[in-house]
Amino acid sequence: MPNLPIREWVEKRIQFAIAESVAQAHHESKQQLSEFGSEIQAALQGFISELPDKAYVERRVKLSVLEMQGFFDQNVEAVSANLRALGKAISELQQNFQASSRKIEKTQDEITGHNETLEKINMHLHAISKVFSELKQDLQDKTSEIPKIHNDISKKYHELEENLQKLSSRLEFVRMETLYEVQAKLHKTDHSAVAPKIINQAKLDAMKPDGIRLNVGCGHIPLDGYLNIDGRELPGIDIVCDANSIPFENGSIKEILSAHLVEHFSCNILKSVILPHWFNLLETGGTLVTVAPDGGAMLEAVNAGTMSYDDFREVLFGGQEYDNDFHYNMLTVDSFSALLNHVGFSDVKVEYSGKRNGKCFEFRVTARKP
């Protein structure tokens, strides 16, 4: 194996072979030409000897041989020149080949570098693909959990909404109860209230054996068979007092009648002060009789056009001619019956409803203290 690199060794060997071939061809051609000239001279020797001008012919033959040898030398030189040109072309080709080889080696190195870069890129892409797959799987897992999360959130939202609604209702209840209690307390302790005063003691004493019957808030319409009560000392009034401070012991009254009075109190005062006070005054089995404007019937009449706006407004808000002539409530048969049940009355009965009385439609309800 040569010490030189294989490519350089092959190039040197080719150059040596070309030079050796050219030298060998030149040597053999000169030797053949010399032998050919000797053969020609030998062949013509006998012919020349017979010619009259032998010296001229010999010279002419030698000259021809020399011309032939010169021509041959020229051809050999031309062949050599062509071979040298070929050698030069081969050398240039070798140089180009070497340059191309270097470029190829450089390109191969670049390709190798690119391949390494591509391998790194592929590794990164593989890693990215793996991460993307994991993210995709995680996203799919999370996406599959969205309906459950949505349901949980909706459930918690509804629970929160219900709790807030309950809290709001509770706060409103506490607010209303607090205000109602304050209002009721102020109503009971109002210093402008009328001091109870019994005007007709004889009538009271005469009624006691058969049971005391009260007509509360009678105004200008006192009734026989009742102790007529009002906050004003009007003709026919037996007792002057407010409806929440009737001067009798609890459980001592047989019947309480009120006509067009309960609408003068707010729903809270009626529920927490007036009706409980009357309930306590009544004896067991005692009766409460109430006549009041029928709000339900009046609304139907207004809608039907059988009750004018002015009449409805006056009945709804009161005549407003003096302090106690203002209405603070609109009652229906059902709403008032519910109030009576709430206070503790039983056997609530509607004797009539929607009955026309002047400008007003009214109902009459009775209830018993159990």
C-alpha cells in the first residue's frame, strides 16, 4: 500500500504511465524507422549498382529516408504534444477534480452539519410533539371535565342564589319586624292617644249580666244593644278611648263589632296590636264581627266601569276630613280572614261580600275566639 493518499497515488501513477508510453512509443518508432531505412537501402543496393549515376541515387535515397524520418519525428512530436496536451488536460481535470472533491468534502461537511442540525431539530420536534401530545391529552381531559365543572358551578351558583335569596328574605323580614315592633310600640305609647273615659256607666252595669257587647269606632252611628266606643266624645258615645286601649279586663267581652274601622290601621298595626287586643278582651267563645270596604269587589267594579275613580280613591284613602279619617289599608275577604287566623281566631265566616253601601263595596266577616 503506498504511503501517499490513494487519490494522489492514482494521479501520479497515471502521469507516469502516460510519460512511459510516450517514451516507449518514440523509441520503438525510431528503431522501426532505422530498420526500415536499412531495409530500403539493402533492397535498393542491387538496383542502384546498375544505375549509371549511382552516387545521385544513393544520396536521393538517403535524403528520402531522412525526410521520412523527419516526417515521422514530426508526427511523433505531434503525438507527444497531443499526449502532453492530454496530460495537461488530465492534470487540469485532476485539479478541477481535486477542487470539486474539496467542494464535495466541504459540502459533505456542511451536509453532515446540516444532518446534525436536522437531527437536533428532529429531536426538538419530537420533544415538542410529545409535549403537544401531552398538552392535547390534558386539554381533552380538561375539556371532558368542563360539563361537570359547569354543572358544579351552576349548582353552587343556584345554591348561592338560594342562600342569598333566603338571606335577603330574612333581612327583609327582620327589617320589617323591627320596624313593625317599633311602630306598634310607638302606637301603644303615643302620648297623643285618647285617655279612656267611661261616659255611660249605668249602661255598662246593666249590660254585664247578659255579657258586654262593644261597638268599636262607631263614630256618628251608635247602635242599640252595644256599648258604643269612639275616640271622640260624640252624641250617643258610651266610652271614649282608642281601639287599642279599651278599658276592660281580658276575657270579659262577649262580642266586639267594628264597622269601617280596621281599614284605618296599617296591616302591621292591625295584625300586631289591634286584633290581638280585641282577641284578648273576648271571652272564650266570644265573637268578633267586622265590616270593612271590600277591596277585591271594588277593583272588579273599577275594571268593569261600575265604580268611578273618585269614589274608589275616596273609599281607598278615606275622606281625610280629620286626623282619624285616613285609610291605611285595603282588605279583601281572603286577606282579612288570613289575619284573623294568624291572630288566633277560628270559625271565620263570610256573611256577605261585594255589597254596595253608598260609594263603597263592603264585606262582613265573623270569627270566634276558641
